[in-house]
Amino acid sequence: MRRDDSVGRTGGRGRRGGKGRKMLTVLLGALFLPAFPALPAPPALAAQIPFDTAVADLSSSDANVRFRAAQLLKEAAYPEAAVPLAKAITDPQDEVQIEAIAAELNVFLFEKIVPKKRLGLVIEVRNAVLAESVFSSGPLAIGPRAVPVEVLAALRTASHDNNARVGVEALYAFGVLAVEPGGVARQDVLRSSGPDLVGFLGSPDVSTRYAAARVLGRLFAHRAGDPPVDAAIGDALIIALNDRDRGVKLAAMDALGSMRYDRGVQALTELFQYYGKGELGEGALDAMARIAHASSTPIFVANLTAKSPSLRVSAIEGLARVRDASAIQAIQSAAASDRNDSVMLASAFASAILANTPFDAIGEALARPKQREQAKQYLIELAPGRASAFGRFLKDPDARIRADAIDALALGGDATALPLVEPLRQDHDPKVARSAERAVVKLRQAPVRPVS
């Protein structure tokens, strides 16, 4: 976008005040953002600006005023600011756009980003609201509040910005916020945004291609009841497997696995057979294991004894998800002498899926940093129809295990978990209580799901 050098540096923090009227408390001081020209910092003083004035300032002819208004609204994080801020996402000034995108994210985050440190009356250090980091933290980053269509439309428009930095921020922000809808609203978002996102896979900017592949994988990740992924979407990711950038290749593999796109199996198989090992070979087999097409079974069986632990884990996971109960003996035989913790954890997952055995060992692995994410993913997959089996994890003395088990139930999306989770809103550990609050909202909107 056109750069307007009238943008300066101002800081702010929002609060409610003054006879029931929303007020933004502005602490004008030394907030230094490297993207801005060096202008003298205004003196440190406190001033109250009405909410409606801040919203009106988003339309000011002065880019400095627009930037400050977006900054104040970001820190206030009022839900009512979401629609007015949408206009600023397509502002002609790059820094105003970036600040507006951050403001929109902060409105919808489950845990708001607030100033980190205050020295006297001047905010010196702030926590940033960066779209990529929020996206990478996972789908539980945002709360339950519905995202207005105006916000999603503005982010899609801004993702085409001629400044790649702005475009990528908007892409990731769209990926964060567009996963919130369910049901018919979700299908509307997928239908309207899919072609747009696919177009970015051909961008000359590698960061844009990488972001597009990741966002497609998040947005179109398989959910119970989803129709098959549109071939135009899945096939575009198959083409992206040939991207010259390794990161984009891996992101495309990951997206195909998340979508469970059957038409991608042949291409992934050919890539796996070509690379055989290493990061790309492991990425291809992992994607195949998540798609879990029956035609991949011979490859999974052959890799139960692969040299790479990652390949052995993917082979076990793939056989488990194919749901061939006859594979359990081969899995247990291969894992019996395997001393790798991740392989043993995968074997426990396969037993739970194929033989309906208890999965206590998976819950216990949440306490081990190296296996935590692997265990959490398994629990998410096991949660539908098995909520009652989570009881011991929800009572574990380790707060990390309780919180992770709650998150797994929330992402598992089975409403029968609600009575188990609700009491934990009063947990003595704040993190556990927050996780329970978030899960309760999600589970109240979830259907009762059969055993997966």
C-alpha cells in the first residue's frame, strides 16, 4: 500500500470508565516501532478518549491519528470494535493495516494480549500480536465469539496487498479467525475463500506460498460431517508438492494430510518412494498416515521396521487409522523390541484404536515434554465417544495433564464430555480453569459423536 510518513509512535491501553461510557485511557509515551519514521515522542501524560471518538479516528485524513486509533482499539479489545476496525485493515498506510490486523486478532483471542511492562506512566514494553505466532499456537487460540463476515472479507482483501508483509499477516489472521464457524457457516467460508487461497500458491513470494499452504491445511482440515474437499483445492496442493522451496513442499504435504485428501495419495506415495527418508520422506509418509487410505497399507507394513523412528511412528499411525484390526499383531510384534518412546506411544494409540484398550499410557505421556504434542494429538483423535475414559486425566495432580486433557476433549468435539469438564472451571490452577472455560463453550456447541 502507499506509505504515508505522517504516522508516528504512540502507545495506549484500553479500559472502561466514566458514567458507564466506554473510555480508552491513552498513555502517550515512548513506544518505538522500527517500521515507523523517527518522530519526536510526545510527552508522557494520561488522556481519556471516548470509544466512539477512537472509532471515528479510524477515518481521519491523518495516518498518525488512524494508527493511534487502531492501536488503542487493539489494547481495548472491545467486541464492538471488530466491524469498525475492518475498514482499517485495507487502509492505504501499511502500518495502520498491520495494527488493525493485530487489533482484530486481539478482539477474538481467548486470552487477550495486554501491555507487558509499565514504567511510571509510560508503556515501554509490549507483547506483540503477530498473526503467524497466533496461527502457530493452534485453533484454541481464539475464543467462541462469532467473527463478522466484514472482518473475514477485509482480511481476504488485504491478503492481496502489494506489500508482502501486510499480505502474509492478513493471510495468517484469516487462517486464525476463519476456523471459528461451524455447520452451514463453515461451508460458506470454505466455498468463498478456497479459490482465493489457492491462487496464493502461485505467488512469486515464498512466504506467501508457505502461508497459503498452511492456512489451507488449517481451514480445510477434516471435521466429522465435512463433504469431500473440492478437487480444485486438493489438486492445487498436489501441484504445490513440486514447489522449489522445501518449506512449501512440507506445508503442502501437511495440508493434504489434514484434509485427508484421497486424491493426494498417489503423489505422496511417489514422493515417499523417491525420497525414502529424511525430512521430505518423513513428511510424505506422515501425510499418508493421516489420510489413511487402504491402498497405503503395504507401505505402512513395510515401514514398521524402518531405520527412522519417525517413519516407524507414521507406519503404526497409518495402520491404526486404516482400521484393519488384523494389523494389531504386526504392530505389537514390531514395537515389542523397540525402545523408542515415540514408537511405543504410537503402539499404545494403535491398540486403543484397533483393540479398544485403555490408553492410560498416552495420558501419562503428557507429562513428558518430548512426547507431549504426540500424546495430545492422539487424545484428540480418541476423544469422540470415549470421554468417560478421560476421567483419571482430569483428576491428575499434574495441572499440565489436566489442562491438556481438557484441550483434547474440546478439540475432540464430543458434547458428552461437557459434564466432565464443567466442574474444572473452578480448578485451583488458573490455567486449568481457563482451559475448562474455553472447552465448555466449545462443547456446548458440539454434537454427540460416536467412537472415532
